Amino acid sequence: MTNQVITPEKRLEALGYTLKTPRKPIGNYVGCIRTGNLIFTSGQGTDEYRGKLGQDCTVEEGYDAARQCMLNLLSVIKHELGDLSKVKRVVKILGFVNSAPDFTDQPKVLNGSSDLLVQVFGEKGKHGRSAVGMAQLPNNNMVEVEMIVEVEGEE
């Protein structure tokens, strides 16, 4: 019997997710920059989730929005690398949550991104993280997330 390696793409598929073509930047920037063996992504919001957490939206909706942000980020990384198996480690994510003034559950919202990374990459998906509340986000997005990943080899 051979050991079968399950790729991150297969894990995503098993979870019921399909990565789409990366969303086009809406300004004068690129989706990611690779320097050496690190990739820094630009922030990704969603096309589906709008509103302010603690006012228009629930923590559960925010969790789903954060998960969709991460799927969008994984699309960017896959487009850059061609294969998510080249991700050596997720280093850090930074999540911005469109928050009502008294909303304090930003970490619970960002678990939508973090949980997905661990489901897809296992131990390599555990990362440092910051989750911050914002008065507003572009296009009234619920959540925006950016990430840093370490990849195999240098560019």
C-alpha cells in the first residue's frame, strides 16, 4: 500500500469548496507580491457579504464572510504558485472587521479564515493573527483579510 498525499486542493474539494479565478484589484495594486520565499497578499474582501458586524450582521455571517475572504486569498496564492502544495507555512493573517462601535467579537469572526486554513493545511496552516475592528471597509464589506505565506524555494 502506498501513502497517498492529500493536496490542499483535494482538501478544499472534500470540504465542498472550489477556488475561482482571482478577483481583479479595484485600484493601482496587485493581488500579491513574492519576495524570496514569502508571499504577501493584498487584502481580499468578498462580493457576497456586506454590512456592519454588531449592527447589520451576526457573528455567524461574519464568520462565513471571513471564510470567503480566505477562499479568495487562496485563489490568489494558487494563481501565483500553480499549486497550493508549495505553501510551506501560513505565517500570519490580518483581518479587518467592519464593526459597530460596541462590537468586540472580531476574533470570533476571523475564526472563519483561521479554521479554514487549518482544515486545508493542517499544522502548516496554524498562524499568527490580528483581528481588528474598523469603522468602515471598502464597498461596505463585512470583512477584509490579508495574509503572509512562506513557500518552498526562492523565486
